[in-house]
Amino acid sequence: MKKPLKNNSPSITLSELASLLNCPFEGEGSTKIWGVSSLDKAKKGDLVFLAHHKYRSLLDETKASAAIIPSDEKFDRIPVIKSGNPHLMFIKAVDFFFKPYLPEPGIHPQALVSPSAKIRKEVSIGAFAIIGDEVEIGERTVIFPLATIFPQAKIGSHSIIHSHVTIREEVLVGNRVIIHNSAVIGSDGFGYIQAEDGSHIKIPQKGRVIIEDDVEVGANTAIDRASLGETIIRKGTKIDNLVQIAHNVEIGPNCIIAGQTGIAGSSKLEKNVITAGQVGVADHVKIGENVIIAAKSGVTKDIPANSIVAGIPHLDIKDWRKAWASIPHLYDLLREIRKLKKRIEEIEKKG
């Protein structure tokens, strides 16, 4: 198990870290860094970062040994690394100090692996994992205990499949994909036709799911197989916990899908779309690239590229803000309308 560095672990100097991050530094380059922390909780040996000048007072008081700060910020109380994007550089620094737990390569004796499965070199398969017939698993991929890979599924290299994940038959998973606990990839799409007697006849779900490279899928998320054809998650997309993606949905590259989002069948999201929490997307909707959908919004029709929308049904976010700004005044407006109506009635009676 790879553990985070502690105070009794090998440290890194500020100059070495600056070199790894390809950033300039100021101050004592031999300063040793043992770990990372927030500005207000840091102690000696910690690295912190300043993302915005409004937090400068916290930097002035921090007990950290070094900081990553904006390129135009002046600070010399402790050694600093300078960057145009301090937050990003801090994240890269965190990767140096903290490595996620990954088991050593090998197949646990209590794993059940089909003789017809193709397992590449340095794969790790945990206890009670089930690997079905004709499954293919790429090199250095990790299958944690209790995961289930159905027949003819294919998983690329350097991917991580956490415990209790189910990957159904014929699903294709790319390289460097992370699928978190209890996600289900390739379950049947929700499709039925109502018969004359009122019963519901299941539509066969004969398609598959394709997850491209560098995708991350959160815990307890479900991605349904297509009824015909494919449900596709394109390269670089990140999906949060508790997300439902229905049959034949296509999600473009580098999208962000936040928790409890639900996307109905045959909808298409183009690249760089962001859905905030609890967004609902109706079926057969097309959402253009770079669209941002605010939390709890209900998308009922196509959205053009580069839009920001909110509300149920969704509106351009500027219109939505105007509408909600007027709501607290609606009662007073209705009261005035009633008064005017009464006056008009009185005038008509006198006439």
C-alpha cells in the first residue's frame, strides 16, 4: 500500500518541487516540505497555496514553510513558488505527497477468472472478483475485490475498477478509466411498450456501452446499455456519484456531470457541457458545446452552444434571474390589481 508522506518520510526541497512543477521560486530553495495543508491549519513543513488576493490575510498568518502564490503577488515572509494558476500547481504538488492505495499486481486465489479471459501483464484482480468468459483486461489495470465483469467486456490499460462495480456483457471501457464503488455499467435501458390489456412489454436492450479514455464514473452511478446501437461516454468526461444515464445517450468529451443528474434516453451532450446537481434532461434533447446548466434545472428542449440556463423548464439564466427577482413582489402586484379592478367596477356602475 502506498501511504502519504509523513514527517518521518523523505521530504522534498522547494527548489526540487518548483522544478517538478516547472515554475520559478523565490526564497530559500533548500526549504524542506513534508506535506500540504490549508492556509489556516498549516504547520511547519507544510506547503499551502494562495488562489486569490482576498485570502492574503490568511497567508500573512500561516505557519506553513512554503506557499504557491500568483505570479503577480509579492510575498517574502516564507519561500514561495509562483504560478499563473496556483490552485492547479498545488493539486499537482498534492500528487507528489499522496498516492491512492493500489494493490500489487497479481490474481488473488479467491478470485474467479474464466480460462478464456485475456489478462495482460501486471493486472491486479482482488478476492471474490468475477471475470467472465472472453473478458479482456489491459495491462496494469486494477480490479478490486467483489467487482463483477460480465462476459465479453473489455477494459483498457491503467484503469481502476473499485469494489462492487458491475460491468455488464460486451461493455467497452477505455484506458485510464476510474469507476467507483457500486457503479453499474451496461444495465438494461428503461424501455417498455404498453399492451392493449395495460401490461408493459419490455423492449429488448441489445446495444452496449462505450466508455472512452480518461473517464471517471462516481459511486452508485448507472449507465444503461443502448436498446440498439451504443450509449457513449466520450474521452475525459467526469461523472459524479448517483447519476443516471439512460439508453442511447451520448456524452461528449470533457463534460462534467454533477451528482443526481438524470439524462433520459437518446439525448446528446456535446463537448465541455457542465450539469450541476440534480439536473434533469428530457429524452431526445441536444445540448450544444460549452453549455452550463444550473442546479435543479429541467431541460425540456435543445440548448444552443455556449448557453447558460436555469429553471424548470429551463430559461436563459439572465431571464431566469429576472423572473425570480420579481416573485417576492407578485403578492403586492396582485393586491394592486384587485384594487384597480374594484375601482374600475365602481366607475362603471356610476357611468
